[in-house]
Amino acid sequence: MHLWNNLFNFKISVVKNVVTMKIRLYKKAENKNGTRTIHISISYKGVRCVTGFGVSLNDEQFDRLEKTIGGQRVKIDDRTRIALDLYNTIESECNKVEGGVVSGFINITDVDLLDIINRCKGHRETAKRTGLKELFIDYIKCNSKDKNLTDGTIVNLMKITNILCAYGNNIDEIATKSGLGGFVEWLQYEKKLSNTTCRIYLAIVKAFLRWAYNNGYCDNEFEKYKHKLKVADAKEKAIIYLTIDELQKIESIELNGARKSIRDKFLFQCYTGLRISDVDNLKWDNVKGDTIRVTTKKTGCFINKQLPQQAIKIIEEYKEKDYEGNRVFPKFDTATTGRYLKEVAKMAGITDEVSITEYRNGERTTKTYPKWQKLTTHVGRKTF
């Protein structure tokens, strides 16, 4: 199959300048069914935009499309006609500019050109684009309103924002199959992150790129990237939990201030099986005698559970406290909780070794750690 880089070459005058539209086969984008995606290249005064418009052709269809070169118009595939219709729509928009319908629209930038293209493709009109970091922050703000993100989640998303921007600040380059693949390789070999962490970062960046695509900021070629990040399976994963003896060691330590509250919340998790998000949001209205009635934040399930004596003893100490929102326990950020929890476990002598298997840079590794180093709020739920 031949690669035709210039099937159509239209020229139209816009503000006494020439707009060139080229429809070409994008060589790198071969689909699983053997077709290739057609992309549009539009240039104006040295400014160029490349974008797809939803048409993929096989060899036979592409050969028929090639017959239109040189101005010869023949009856061709219906999907190919989409290209011609798109060109006519773009030409109409440019004529509006030339005719003064859009006032002050003289110095067309890549953003202006992309706006015209996206309007003609049926996308919503985009705002002026800023840097990648500003776009990611807008994405976080939208999700914060729609999904009621916690402060800890927002902090983690900002961390990923900084990592993504350290790799590159051009969304058009990242939102491609090769660009997203390059980002994953950079995480693996430059940042030395485990495959598990790479998969988490990849999922978040893909969610951001889908939001950006839906808002007209980039194409969706990145969807073609399929990772090959192997992670430890269920048999290889170590389930970390505390024994009764270890629980008693942590419970017997004399603490005060934030460390005591974080220790108590963790023990409450161990005795009730609640997630830390539900413990943080637990209010006295949810406590009826020796029973709690809560709707979990993560799954929306309603829980009506009788508390064991150990859990009742813990919350009894907080009855005279007055925390914001009538909460039972004080709330701390994720980083502080994790740091103090490890300190407490180390003080309690939780030093039994645990082996962690992970995949990094394509290699399987197993490392041994003292248990206190791997203690997180998730361990409370596993201990229950």
C-alpha cells in the first residue's frame, strides 16, 4: 500500500493570505482491523494544526480516494465524502472571517484554527488554551465539584500534575499513542517507579486526556495506547495485617495529641472494618448506643453494625470533644496520618518482616521490610 501524503490540496484566500488544507493518511496509526486513520493538516501563515475527523479507510477505499487527486471528482465512498463536507464547512467559516463577520479575527493562531476545526467537527468551542498544568488544574476543579474529591485526593492529583509537566508541557504531543507510551517509559526508566504505580498514574492521566478531548483541547489518539505493565497477581501479593499481640502493643503505648488520635482511629478501623474515609466522616448522629449506622463513601452501602467493646471504649474518650461538623474524630491529611501511623508502629515494636513482590523495569523483585514501614490505614481494614 502506498502512503499518499497529499490527497487534497485546497487553497482559499483568507484576509489576503492562503489557507491550505491537506487530507493525508497518518502512517503510524494502523488499526487492528487493518485500516488507517485519516488526519487533516491545515496551515495558515505558518501555523499548522493536525487533527483527525473520524474516518478510517482500508487499502481499497484509500485507492479510490486517491483518484480525486488533480481535481478529478469521481463517485467515492460515503465516508470519504465526509472529508469534502468538512472542507466546505471550514471554507465557509474562513469566508466569514474574510467578510468581516468575525470582527478583529485577523491574526489567526493555532488555537483559533483549532477552534474553527472543532466547531466544524461538531465539538464544543474551546476556550483559549493555556499550559498543560493549568488544564490539569481545571480538570481537578471540575472533578472536585462533580465528585466531591477529598483534600488528600486533590493533593495526590496535584503531585501527578507536576510529574506529567516534568515530562512535557505540550498536550498535543502527550495525547498521542507514542506520546503516552513515552510517558509510561519515562516513569519506568527515568523515575524508577514500579509497574503498579505506573498503572495508577497512567489511568489518571488517561482520565484527564479524555476530559481534555471532550472539551476540544486534543485528539483522542492516546486511546490506541495499550500498556504492557505486568503487576503481581493475587498469589504474589502480600496481605499485611496485625496480629492480636501486635494490636495490643499499639494500644498500650502512651500517646497524646495528633499521634494519639491517629492511633485511635486506626484501632477503630481494626475493630469495625470501616475505611478511613468513613471513620473521618463518622458523626455522633451515626452512633446510637452501641450501634453505628453509616452510608459508606466509596460504595454507597448502608451499614448498621453493632460495635465491639474495644471500639466503644475508644469513642467514649471523644464524647466531650467538639470537632467540626459534629465528627467523632479529628481529621488529618493523608501524609500526616501515614507518617504518624508508621512512627507509632515503630514505637510499639511492630518489626516482623513482610515480603513485597513487585515488577519494576520489566523485572520481578521481592524485597523484605519491617512491618511498621508498610503500615497504612488499609491495614486496619485487613486486620478486621
